[in-house]
Amino acid sequence: MSVSVLAALRTFKKYALIALAVIVGFTAGHWVNAAFYSENAPVQPIEFSHKIHAQDNEIPCMHCHVHVARSINATVPSVNKCMNCHRNMPGVWETPEIVKLRGYWERQEPIPWIKVHDLPDFAYFPHKRHIQAGVDCANCHGDVAGMDRVKQVEPLKMQWCLDCHNERQVEHGRDCWTCHK
């Protein structure tokens, strides 16, 4: 074989491997997305039902998300917070999800929840300011109290936020620096 044919074959192999890697990467990404993030409702490490807690048992959002009214983030309750209630409920002690919860508690590990309502790092959203203004959690998060598995129901994009502020005639909060610190 001539040198130019060998060079062409090497180039072809190189680009074929790159193409194969791209195809494998996209296929794996699609599979992960479909398996864990379908309908913006990822499968969590513990199948926590807001419906059972917030709707059926009427536990208010702020009982578990204690920092939402005084912090930027709503925060997820600690394993200890969950166990403070569940250790006193012998009727559910051996259910599969409580067994998982106890496992995290006994290992002193936080539960690796997957964020559902996740804003980009460049966006600054103060929950505190919205709670103090009387904005109901459901305005942004939907009827979480009725969900067995939490899913994102609103787009949480800039225009959606601006539309909300415009509808409510909010004077502040429409300049770039309010949300992009």
C-alpha cells in the first residue's frame, strides 16, 4: 500500500473512533436521562411521598423545609429530622423506604437526593423574599402536596419569572442584578 492510502486509513480510523465515542456518549446520556429524569421527576434514593406527608397527614411545607422563610434556599431536611418522627412510628418501621432511611441514619450519611427544581448557578433566587411576600410554594413548585414523586411543573426560566413579576406588578426584581449576582 502506498503511504497516502495508509495515511487515509489512519485518518478514517481516527474519525470513526471519534464518531463511535460521540454515538456511545449520546446513547448513554439519553438512557440516563430517560431512566432517572423522565418528565422532570427523577427517581430518588428513597421514594418519599409528599402526598402521604403533606396532603394525607397535613404536615406543612415549612415543618420539614425549616429554612425556607429565613434563607436563600428551601433546604432539604436532614436524616435526623426524618428520624425524629419515624422512630416513633413502629407501624411503618419495617417498610422498605423506612428501612432505607434507617440505613442512612445508622451510617450517619445524608440522603443523596436528586434536585428537581434546580436553577442554574448564575441565577439567584431568594426563597425567603418570596415567602415573606406571601407567594405560595405551589405557585412555582405546583401541587407538591398531591405528588407521590415530585416533578417540576413550571419551566423556572427567566421569562416565566419576569411574567410573574409583571402580572403581580412587582416594582423591584426586574433588573439584571436582582437575580444575577
